[in-house]
Amino acid sequence: MLTNLDIYWVEFLTIAGVHLLAVASPGPDFAVVLKHSVQYGRRAAILTSIGVGVAILIHVVYSLLGIGLLIKTTPILFQLFSYAAAAYLLYLGWGAIKSSVPNPGTEGLVNEAQQVISDSKAFSVGFLTNGLNPKATLFFLSLFAVVIAPTTPNEIKALYGIYLAIATGVWFCILSYFLSTFKVRKFITAKGYWFDRFMGIVLILLAIKLVMPV
């Protein structure tokens, strides 16, 4: 039974502030949520956002178990992890770049075809994008090593992790809501295939950044 939970409030507020800055920064998660918001609509974007939030729990678990530190201190493991993440982003980016130009008179049909994505795939894209992101690994390693005191009980650390997962999911769900409003989607999808290609380039650049030496 944990007592004196109030002593962890300062630690929690610090974590919440650092997390807000991190989650608001553009990255792979933001890119896929934005892409799904415009291309597939609100439902798909929200499911993608939930996938991102659930993936946070993976980072929390391996940080608690010390596996994250093993990955960080074993260069070959971290390099393989980075390559896997980069390969997945390249796959998403190349698929977006190959977006075809609609034939004259069939724009509506093409756009309707592009609106379809299964719930499971939308969720898995968000889950894998965050789960394979080595930058997220470094963030959580820093969080658990620097911000969270070694004396903090694992039960409290787990509560921090649950908060981070929920806060991340909620943030991207709110973002999905606004990005998928009619006016925003109409503005961006006026030339939808160009937007797809632009997002594809962004994802590929993010993939390159993952494997570039610091």
C-alpha cells in the first residue's frame, strides 16, 4: 500500500511538462496522424492516435524492466532498431509517393477509394510508427534515468506510464478531430495526390534522419 503520494506530484508535473513538449514536436507520429486525418477521415485518424498511445506502454514496460538501457548501451541492437523503424517509415513514405493522379472526370471515384482503410490497419500503423521509433526509446530512457528518481516505486512509475499513454492518445485524438474537419480536409485534398506525395517525402526524410549519425 503506497502512502504519501503527494511527494510525487512535483515529479509528475515535471514529467507532464516534458512530455507535452515532446508530443507537440513534429515527428513520425504527427506525420501519420495528419496523413490519415486527411486521406481517410476522422475515424481512421483517431484509431491511429489510439495505436500511438498504446505503443507508449511498450516503451514504459521495457524502461521499467531495464531492456531499454540494454538496447541503448548495445550499439548493434540500437542500430538494428533504428534500421527497422527507418524501413517502416520508408515503406509508408514510398506508398504515399506512389499516389496516382486521378483521371479526368473520375476524381470523385478515386477519392472515395482512398477513403477506405480497415480499423485494424489504422491502429497498427499508429502502433508500429511509435513502437519502432528509436527517438521515443531515447526519450523514455532519459525520462526514467534523469527525471524519475531511482527511489520512486515501480507502482508509481507504472502510473506515470499509464498517464503518458493516455495523454499521448488524447493529444493525437484531439489533433485528429481538428485535422479531419470538413474545411481542413477540403483545403488539403483539393490536390490530394500532391498532399500524399508531400507526406511521403516527409516520412522518407524522417526515416533518413533516424539512421543518420548524430
